[in-house]
Amino acid sequence: MSYQKLEEYTPEITGKLKDHYQEILDLLGDNPAREGLEKTPERAAKALQFLTQGYEMDAEEIIRSAMFREDYSEMVIVKDIEVYSLCEHHMLPFFGKAHVAYIPNGYIVGLSKIPRVIDVFARRLQVQERLTDQILCAIHNTLQPLGVAVVIEAAHMCMMMRGVQKQNSLTTTSAFKGEFQRVQTRNEFLNLISAKLH
């Protein structure tokens, strides 16, 4: 059986982006017609659509699709979730890990939905601070839990490849609501995401 990609792209948007990428290559002084670059404008057009597909997604709807009644009321943590996004200032990648926790208040959510919520907001032009808040707010608004916590640690290519060119710097952002605003609960969460339990 032959391999077939299932990705779908809007032909009109792909065509317009392709034209712009071809012009960019011209402006940079390269030859878009040479063998190595011949298909680059179309590939880049499709890549950018993939990396920004979060604009077409609804994070709260994703959560609502897998909410289940449950009396469990202790902390639920999903940690070390890969995050890949594009900085809106330079359109260069930033990437790292997200750690998310919530304390249920009558409902739990399917665990796979939390990484999907992260992808909804990460697959947009972003800043890490806003990304952190958007994840927290989507979970809080939909599940109405007793508390939500989000921590993201990421490396930014705009700092590593250009500008200050610091290759080993990481940026950490956090957001807390409800019970996680209490020092004891917050510390429990921070200790658990730092611990190696396996």
C-alpha cells in the first residue's frame, strides 16, 4: 500500500502564500527556479498553514466533547507535553514543554484533550505569556474546576539564532486559578512536575 498524506490545504490560500514565498526568495537574492528551491514556495505555504491551523479550532469545544461526570476531586496533572509554536514578533519557532493540572469539580476531561487544547493555541502566531493564559482560561471556562495551573518552559529561536544569540536560555511562564492560588496547592503541583516518578 502506498503512503498517502491526509493533510488538507485550501488551494486559494496555498496559491497566494506560494506566490509570496516565491517573491521572498527573489528578494533574498536566490533563484526560485533552481532545483533545490523549485517546490519550496509551495512546501513553505503548506507548512505555514499547518503551523497556524489553531485559528480554525475551538479549544472549549474540544474539552466539551470529552467531559465526564466524576466525583474525583484531587489534582489531575498532565506534564511534559510537547509545545511547538511560532513567535509573533519574528515568526521563528519556540518550543518546549507544558505542564497542566486541574482539580475536578464534578467533571473530568479525557486526558488526550489537554494536549489538543495546547495545540489549538500553540498553532497560532503567539507569545508564550498569552499562550499560557489561553490554555488556562479554556480549561477554567469549560470544566469549571476548583483550580487550574499551567506552566510552560520553552526555548525561543528568536533569542538563540538572532538578537542576543543565547543558546541555553529557557523562558518559564505560569498561570494559576482557584485552589492553585493557595501556596500549599501550588507548591504541591510544582513539586510533582519537577519530580521523576517513573
